[in-house]
Amino acid sequence: MDERPETELISIPATPRVSTPEILTPSGQRSPRPATKPSSATWTPTSFISPRFLSPIGTPMKRVLVNMKGYLEEVGHLTKLNPQDAWLPITESRNGNAHYAAFHNLNAGVGFQALVLPVAFAFLGWSWGILSLTIAYCWQLYTLWILVQLHEAVPGKRYNRYVELAQAAFGERLGVWLALFPTVYLSAGTATALILIGGETMKLFFQIVCGPLCTSNPLTTVEWYLVFTSLCIVLSQLPNLNSIAGLSLIGAVTAITYSTMVWVLSVSQPRPATISYEPLSMPSTSGSLFAVLNALGIIAFAFRGHNLVLEIQSTMPSTFKHPAHVPMWRGAKISYFFIALCIFPISIGGFWAYGNLMPSGGMLAALYAFHIHDIPRGLLATAFLLVVFSCLSSFQIYSMPAFDSFEAGYTSRTNKPCSIWVRSGFRVFFGFVSFFIGVALPFLSSLAGLLGGLTLPVTFAYPCFMWVLIKKPAKYSFNWYFHWGLGWLGVAFSLAFSIGGIWSMVTNGLKLKFFKPPN
């Protein structure tokens, strides 16, 4: 037996219970790095330190061994991280918590897409509208739980990004093909849509505040897009995902506030005289079917944001005793409680106030069209300004995966972190590319049904498939049938909603706008 001197044991430091060793990253944040030696999967480093072993030893020695036991438990749980992760904006800082998770999920989950939910009700009616919204909410909440659990499904491995988890489940090549397009579109496409909606809302805000007596030369819509893009680029200079937690809090508060204001202002005003709650019908049966599918796609698009779940969870420390999924799920439950308080009242209250007269632009367009002279200009301007703040905040969290991809390509080639100038250059480039796409495709923000269909698998289908492929439940068991069936049902809905969205896009001639200012 190897007898070591007592001084060797005593020299082991009694370290505090931190999640992982840390290094200082270029932006000044603390970030974990992998252990230099992987722990053994078959040997438990603290198995020999038992109460029976400690009983004959004196108090000082017992204290040292207990501290060493806690230290070894933490070290034994160290995840094998890629050293490059310490340089990337999503995983650069790992000091997140449940509050940050709630802020980020709220900021990503409540936004402009909730304002068009009453448009879906105009085609579905009361019963099918409420039923569809409830099923979609419960379904996506379950798949969110799946993603939270799969973040560390394999011991010693953290899937920090949605594409990484898809590669682990479907294979390296197939995972990229299945997950890359919808996740990139949800990030870059949503950022472009936010520029369009934010710019148009800023124009409406200026018109409301300026009033009919304004004599200044107003900016054009494209110029307002440029103003909004410039503001987004300035805010995007924050280095990593944890650093925008304050912006996510602002985005969450403003989204909850304007969602509540919009439906309360609508319900408090007299309803139009010709209001009807009968679902809108098309001249042909096929047209009515496609319209219903497009409406269901709008509901599916309201629950985008699952492409950010793993990224948000990767900002949290994780240890054997305190795994990251616990605070992440706690924050997700809080955020989705408030999301439900936003989307259900705005859907039901908006449809009650306007019925099938709801404009294709959604609630803000309805307020502007029906009550521009009934609601005090101050309240209306406040609602529009809150929408602008919410869009500015949402742009940051949806753009973060794109920033992460740019910097990952740079660091993998140069084997060094991005400098401040390189990082700023990437973000300026992304902001103006989104701006030019928005100018070239100004109808992008109107295709909620099509976008909901194309990106539906990320939220409703892929998590179910990944659960089966990674967790491997017993074949032909209820768990196996349930997840495979739920996943393929999501794929079928995705195809059907995409067809409905294309039909709506063609029949409306790409003329829809979320917020269409008057001439």
C-alpha cells in the first residue's frame, strides 16, 4: 500500500464549491475550461471516504478529507468542454441563473408574433381558435422540457447549441441538414423581420406624436429601417449572451406591457357595428382549407424560440449536485406563465373586439384603423414606443447565434479569440445584411403562416425525435410510440402549414404588412 506523508494530504486546498475552473476571456467575463485530465467513468474518487473510514481520525484531518471529498465530487463532474467555447459569445460566460433564463425566454417568447394571433382566430373562430392555441402551447411547453433535459443527456457532455444536439441525435451530416436551415432562418429571418416591424412602428410613433400640424419633412420607411438598424448595431456590441440579460429584462417587461395595453384598449372601446364572429370563408372549399392551414401556421409561429433554449441553458454553471437543468426549467416555467398571460388575452380579447374585421396587420393595425381618434394620443404613442423597445431587445437575443457562428469560424481558423474590432465588425456586417434583406424583401414580416410552417419542426417535431434517439426508450413501448407519433405529427403539420402559407402569399400578392401606415 502506498503510504504518503500526512503533509501531502493536508496540502490539498479546501476550495469553495464552484461549478468549474475558470479563465479570463477577452471580454473580461469568467468562463469555464475543461479539466486537463478526464475523470474515470468506473472509479468513484470519493468512494473510500466514508463515515466508517473517518471515525477514528481526528477533527483537523477529518475536515481536510471532507473538503477534499467535496472538491473531488466537483472535479469528477467536470464536463469535457471545447476550449474554443471560452471565446464564443454564447458560452463565454457561464454565470447565468434562473432569473436570466426567465428574462431570455420571455424576451424570445413574447413579441410581434403575438399581435397577429387574432388574425388566425378570424379564420378559425372561437372554438377551433382557442383549442388550437391551447394545444400548441402545451405541446411546445413539453418539447421545451425535452430540450432542457437533453442538454446534458450524455454524462460529461453539454450540448450548447441546437445544431450540436441535432448532430448527436441524427448524425453529424444529417443533423446539420435537418437543423441548420430552420435555426439559421429563425435567427437571421427573425432579426430581419424585427427590423421591418421596428422601423415601421417608429414611423407610426412619429406620426402619432407629431400629429396633423407637423411641418417637418418625415423620413421615408426605408430611412426608418436604417435608424432602427443603427440602434440595433449599437446595442449588439455587448459581448455575450449573459451580458444582454438586462436588455432581455427590458424586452420582457415592454412586451408584457404593450400586449396588455393593446388588448385592454381594444376591449374598452365600442366594437364596430358590422362585427361578426363567423370564420372568414373563401369562395372555394380548397381556398377555405388553405386559409385554415395558414391560420394554424400563424399560431405555430407564435411559439418560435426553441432554437435558443440550449443556448440559454449553456450560460449556466453545472455541477453534479447543482445541474443546469434545474434553474433553467425553473426560469422557463416562470417565463411561460407570463407568456400565457400575454398570448391568450390578446388572442381572445382582440378577436372579441374586432371579430373577422381584424386587419391582416394584427392588433396594432386594428387600433390604428378603428380607434385612432378614440384613444388618447399619449396612450397610443406609448404602446407603439414599447413595441420599438421590445423589437430592439429581441433583435439582440435572436442575433446571438449568428454572432456565435461568425466568431466560431474565425477562432477555428486563427486559434485565437476575436479582438474587439473583429467582433464589432461581424455585428455591424450582420446588422446591415439584415437591413438590405429587409429592403429587398419588405413582405418578409407578413409571411407568419409560411414561416411558422417552415420552422415548426424545430419546436414541435425534432425534440421528440431527439428524445427517442438519445434516451433510447424501450422499443414499441408507450414512450417510444408517443414520441415518434408526436414527432411525425409535427412534420405533417409543418408540410401542411407551409402549403397554406404559400397559398396565402400567392393569393394576397405579397401585399400584407404587419403595420401599414396610412399615406
